[in-house]
Amino acid sequence: MSFAVGFDARWIDQADYVLGITRAIWEDRGVHSLHDYYGKDLIVRSPAGIVKGNDGIIAATLATLAEFPDRELLGEDVIWQMTGEESFLSSHRLYCTATHSGAGVYGAPTGRRLAYRILADCFCRADGVHDEWLVRDQGAIVAQMGQQVPDWTRALIAREGGPERCASPFRPDIDRAGPYTGRGNDNEWGQRLERILTEAMAGDFSVFERDYDRAARSCYPGHVTARGPRAAADFWLSLRSALPSARFEVHHRIGRADARMPPRAAIRWSLDGIHDGYGRFGPPTGARIHIMGITHAEFTPHDLKLEWTLIDDTAIWKQILLATGDL
């Protein structure tokens, strides 16, 4: 029996559906199946911008497959909630591996082997995915190519036609309304993760000592793995100190407690404001910046044990460079 009304019975559950269609499209090279699995008016929002409709998504998929023909998308987890009898919202985490074997947005093929993560929130109905928010660790890809993120981003702006013609990074004023307007659920584990992030963004970085396990593992942008509460505090402090007056907002929150699994949570959030401090992005520039972020976490009964947070450093540097004219 299908896990939700209207879905094909071959899918075991929500995680099987999300990871299954991802594999069919990317690893099995069923690009044509985007017509089956993605709604024709799908909106995909990423820090790099917005793509609407299948044509743009198919073109981007083909270009990525040409540049990274052996790319694997290994599903680490799907944190989901039902949004009705016939729909659900998933937040899934992928560990990706690939070899840079073809020419593309990262330049001439280098033969370099890459590893990076993707976090994505998807609103799914039986006729496909209709809304998506996706954060890819672009900074990790650039760094593993042996390039500096600001330099690569300058070159990207030039390739896209310069500051007047290049693709605009995502910001709220260019967003498009989609069919999903939910905010998540009220499960205690989602509330707990939201509280941790909110307290940290309010300046209480001692929250990590209180709420993180001493051996907590955290995975951060740039394909960085850190250990312990102090390392987690260092990452979030570096981010907040770069935009000390910016507004932190939680847009979506899911918590789950499933049998034979640790409690988990997924939070989609943003930091919006002026680059008016020293921190992750160097000296303050006064640039207006919007950061789209997604965080996953796993808990023990007492502490946060695992954290995964992604932002796209290239999209942030693009906003800085366009604002300052440092091209």
C-alpha cells in the first residue's frame, strides 16, 4: 500500500520517494523523468537565485551531468512531515561525490575528486515536487578545485555578462509565491533546535556548552567537520559577527522522533542585513546581504550530538562583490 494517498505504491515511504526520485534523475540519468517527478511550474530557490519550471531545471541538470558525469548523491537522511492526506514536506540531506571530468561553470576539467553536501526542503504531492529550497556547499566545491571563493565568484560574474547582466542571488524581494505556505510542526525537537539557533543569533554563544554533547560533531560550509561545543560556537560566532545587526529568522521547522532512530530536527532560516562587522567574510563592506541557511540535527535524550549546517559562500561573496564593485 502506498504511504500517502495518490502516490505510486512502489514507494515505501516519504524517504524512499525523495531519495528514489533523486537517484532516478541524477545517478540513473533519467533527465526525462523530471517531467514526471517535478511539477511543470516548480519553483526552486537557492542562494544563487530562482529557477521556475522544468525547462530551466532540465538545462541545469544536463550541464551538471556533463561536468560531473560520475556524480553520486548519497542520501544521509530525510526529515519530513505530512502537510495533508496527499502531500508532505521533506528536508533531505545528501553527501555528494564527483569527479570534475568535463568543462562547465567550474572551468576546464581538472580531474579533481570532490565531496560536498546538499540540504533541500521539498514540498511533494503525488504529481511531483512543487516547491523547493536548496542549499549546496558551493564553497566546498570551489575550494577543492584549488580556487579562492572570492576570485572564483568574480570570474563567475564576468562569465554571466558582468554586474548588469549576471544572475541575481536570492533575496526576499525577488521571491515567488509557491503552493507551500506552511511553517512546519511543533514537535519538541524542532523547537529545541530553533531555540539553540535563536539564542546563538541573539548573542548567547554559551548555549552550545549547555546544549551540545562534549563530543558533538558538526559539519559546516566548506566541507568542514568540527568537534565539540567550542567549535560549534566558533562557527556561529564568525557568521553572526560578520552581520551583527542583521535579522535572523526561522522560516520552517520540523522535528521528528521515529522508532529505532535518534530524535531529529530540520530548520530553514535566514540572516538578512548589512555586512557591518568582521567575521567569516573579512572586513565589513556595508553590502546588503541575504543568507539562506538550512540546519539538521540529531539528539540524544540530553544533548545535541550531530549538527549539519549549510550556507552558500559563493552567493554571499557575489552580493558583496556586486555591492562594492570589487570586480
